[in-house]
Amino acid sequence: MGCGKGQQLARAASVPAVEKGVRVAACLCLLLGVSRVPAQDFILTLTNTPSPILLGSNITYSLTVSNATGLNLNPGVITSEYNSNAAFVSATNEFGFTNTPGLVVFAIPTSSFPKDGVIRVGLELRGTNVGFLTNTFRVAISDDGRTTPATNQVISSIELPPEADLGLSIRGPVNGVFPGDSFSYQLLVTNAGPDTAQPVMVTNPFPAQVSLLSLSPTGKLALVNGFILFSVGTLTNQQSAAATVTVLATNAASANLISGTVGASGISDTNTANNSYTTNVPILTPLTNQIVASLVSTQRFNPQTGWMEQRVRLENVSTSGVDSVRLLVGGLTNLLVNVTGTNGTTPYVAHGAPLEGGQAMELVLEYFNPARTAGGDPTLAAYGTPRLDLTPLEGSGITVSRIVQIGFTNLNHGRMLLEWPATAGARYQVVYDEQASFSEAKGSLPVVATPSGANRLQWLDYGPPRTLSAPSNVSSRFYQVIELP
């Protein structure tokens, strides 16, 4: 008589013969999925959650009592007696139970336990103190002492949960977007330790006024019942994880809150104040009658860059200034290269400097055409926007090989050429300032990507929209180049 390899066994002591020579034994098997063992008359199968148990968490026991004696059994009880390191949570038994501190008694009525009958009961306790939880299970039949009660003692360790300080922040466009804009926001999770947290989960209610475009990384994010769920998994001490949600703004709204919470089961979070985060991305209504855009030149080939170039004039015809300007470039036959973003399917470039009432300025559009010929002129529309965030991105510094000033010509209008060694597929941003200390450093637009197979890059500072103003001479502007992660 046994419970199989690796299983715990409790055996009834030898008992005198009962009616018709039937003997009673009990086998308490603690692992899930226990198969019935032959040659047993009375079987009690027990499963419980693994040890150790975290302080404050619950442990569930499921018991199955089988009558294999071939007889209708007398009334009896199943008892669970446990020490003061646990508290009663709940119990289940269709025939009822009684509960007092440290003791649960499940009833076994005579009529409910005929031969070949099965009774199932459940018990849930909560670990209340660090130490060992001792739980003694006992099954006894009322037969005038002719059988010996079967018992089994289960010991589980109750331990303090790991301590971890989880934190969540959400990064998105700080100045708002316009209907038709696609934009991304990032969910950034950190664990300040000291212990590992798992499984870490971020819950982000899907924001209003937008539609979903993409989730990254795809294997860890999902939209479920109106919530973005970020399954972070395991975060060790000082580790972080990030996910990106890309959406399309569908309607104007003065406020579009993006919020989220982070948590992990089985840990003690030492600082819950940073577990939630909320930011706002206003969806703005453009004023389309304030900025007038017009073409200044035709498209002409620049042998220095390989692009076709065209100059555009922006004029603020109102008396109110704007913080930045967006120029939508539609109806293109050549590909717009220096695009800042798209509104719907229409690309646009952005100029980050203010344009006061009555003021005008020019910017350069760059196009790609393998034939190096002019395409059809674009349709233009412009409006004011909140000031662009030109804070330089974070990355590693790159040594600039050379900086060359290009004089004023009919094509170049005064430019500065930068050249640096590059890695194929890498992305770079040029940072510039009028001060050598870079105390007011600004990032150029847009980011520079290295073509496949290239090992060097050349970049021209020709002013708007790439930088806020055109450089005047080599000593008036200072540059740095950073490689983006």
C-alpha cells in the first residue's frame, strides 16, 4: 500500500477486523493529479498550494475522500487542525462544517457516504505570521473504536514577501497633437529594488479620442476590454522596461488623459505613491487662416545632398503670434525627405521658432527623385502650433570629422557642412547652440538615419526647418552629434 514515488504517505495503524473482514487504511497524497492506488479500502487524497507561502497570502487545500470498502460507512468527520500562524478564510462541504480558531470540522453523514461514494471538501487559510504553518488533517469514522483514525501533518513555510519599489511613468507629446496626427506614448516601468518583482503588470486604460495603430513589443502588450495590458514579467533590482503605444488622434478634445498603474503579486511594494501615473495629451483644433504658405522657387537639384530642393515662404497675416509653425505638403510626386511627421496621409514639416503677427520667413523642402528631376509642385497649408520641444535626445557622443562653411550661392543661401563616421542603420541627431558651453542646446529636426552600406554621413545646416535659423559663419554656431540608442 503506497502513494507512489515522491508522494507523502500516512497509514492507519493496524486495526482489528471489522464486519466481513474489511480493513480500513488511509493514504494522504499531497501532490496534484494523484492516481488511485490499488488494494486500498479507504482513500483520502489531499492537494495543497506549494510551500513556501508568502505572508498575507492564501493557501488552498482540496480533499477527496473515497469509500472503497464496499460497505455503507457510519457517520464521521474530517478535521483540519492548524497552529496560530494561519487564520481561517473559507471552507466548502455540501454537508456543512463548523469553524473555531485553529480547527475546522467537516461532517460526513451516513446517508451521504455509501459504498463507492466520494466526498470533496475545500479549505482556505491565510498566512498571518512568519514561521511554519502546521496543519494536521484527520479522518475518523464512528464505529465504536474498531478503526484507527488516519492522520497526516502538512508543514508549510510562511515567509516575508520580497520587497520592491515599482514605479511607472508615461511619456507622450507634451504640447498636444492635432486630429489626424499619429503619435506615440511610452509606458516606462522601473524597479528600485531591493528584490526582484514578478510577475509585473501595467494596466493602461485605452485613452479616448484616439484609435490604435500599433503596440511594441507585440509579445508583451495587448488591448483587452478597453485596457492596454503590458506584461512586463520579471524585473530585477534597478531594472527597467518600456513599451510603446502608437495611436491616431481622431477628434479634437481639450484633454485626453493617459493613465496607468503598475503592480506585481507576491511582493511588498515599499512605495506605492509612484505606482500610478497620469499625463495629458491635448488634441488641438488648428487655425488654418492665420499662416499663409507660398512657393518661392521651383524644385532644383543639389549635388551636395542628392536631393531636389524647393523654398517656401510662411507669413503670419494675423496680429497674433504663434509659437511654432506646421506646413502640410500635399499632392506630391517626389518623396518629401525632411518630413517631421504626417497628418493622416499628408506629410508635414515643422518650424520650431515663433512667427509673430505680420512676420514672414522661408524654409527649405527636400525631395527624393532618382531621376534628379523636378516633380509637380505641392499643395501647401500651414497653421500655428504649440512650441516644439527641441530638447536634444539622449545618446552617445560622436566625433565630428569636419565642419565646412559653404558660402552664399543661388542654391545654398549660406550653409554649414558636417561630416562624421557612421554605422549602417544607426540614427543620429545634430545638437547645436550659439554658445560654446551648449547652455541652450537645441536638437535639429529631423533625425538622420544612415543608409545601408554607408560608413560616413554628411549633414547640411541650411536653417529652417532643420534648425531654427540659418548659420552666418563657422564661429557663430557650435555642433555636437549624438548616436541614438
